[in-house]
Amino acid sequence: MNQQTGYDDLQTHIRQLKTPTIETWENQYSHRDYTIEMTNLEFTAVCPKTGLPDFATLCITYVPDQYCVELKSLKEYFLFYRDVGIFHEHVVNKVLEDFVEACQPRSAEVVGDFNIRGGIKTVVRANYQS
């Protein structure tokens, strides 16, 4: 049974969001597996229900293949979310989708560690394996 809530239709557009391009550069060590971890300690988005800001630490860990992600473009990508109403779960999955599309890594994990809101702490993890 589908229960109606005040959240219906708030997130149906997420996969179609036009986000900034995540740029890449050619990996000169693509013959080797190695791990890159990037952490944004000041990620912000907006609660789609209340319009209040959500704060998180967002961490991307990946094993590159042919391309590595350019950090300035990743920073600009993260800034895009500042004014976007989006659930925590959708943030993490959308970032993973866009990241994988940009650099086609061998594997990737995105972890969103969101600040406590209303006494509840949320940590969301999404993974990709080529």
C-alpha cells in the first residue's frame, strides 16, 4: 500500500538535475590499482520539506582507471547543491552517479555523514564496482 505523505513528488526530478561537469585528467598510472579519497567537510544542501540547510561531510573514495577527477571542478560540483532541496539518500546516490559518469573508475564509494537533525544522525553509503 502506498501511503501518502507530505514528501510526495518532492524528489521525482533528482536524476534529471543538470549538475556542473566534473572534469577529469588522464591517469598516467592506470596500470596499477591505487585509492584516492576526497573529503568535503562543508557540504550543504537544503531539506526539501522544511527548506532548512542540511550540513554533511561527504567523502568519495575511488580506484581510478583511465581518468582522475580534477578537484576544482569537484568543488564547483559540490557547491551546486547549496540551493537544492534533496534528501540525504538522494544526495549520495546522485553524486555517485555523476562521479562514475565523469571518470569511469574501477570502483567508487560515496559516504554522506549528515549532521544531527531532530536527534537523528544519518550516514548514507553508495557503492559502484565496474
